[in-house]
Amino acid sequence: MKQTVRYPKARGFFKIRRHPVKLTALLYLKEALIAEQYESCAGFIRIAREFGANAQEIQSILEDLRRAPTG
């Protein structure tokens, strides 16, 4: 089940695909980081990469400023 959005381009259409498994793995990665369950993060990253997540998407979750330690 791929959600595809089509946008007009000068010569035809281009597609933006969002794979639900990739989005779910990135969401679980974010929740694991918030809950400080670092053991499961590698598995979520591996699944997200398998389904098309790029390094920038993963890095933005890992460097989320809202997770900064307060102390």
C-alpha cells in the first residue's frame, strides 16, 4: 500500500511515494528515543532504511532538539 501524490511537471508528472512501513519505523524510532530505549533504535533504523528512508530523515530524528538533556 503506497500512497502516491502526483504533481504536474513541465514534462509529465513526478511521484512522491510515502511507504507506511518506513513512516511507522521512523515514528517508533522517535518514541524509543523519547523513552530512552536505545537498544531498539538500531532495529527501527534498519527497517526504515530497508523501506526507503534516507540518512537525512533519520538524522533529523536523532538530532531533535526537544530531546536535549535538562540538567
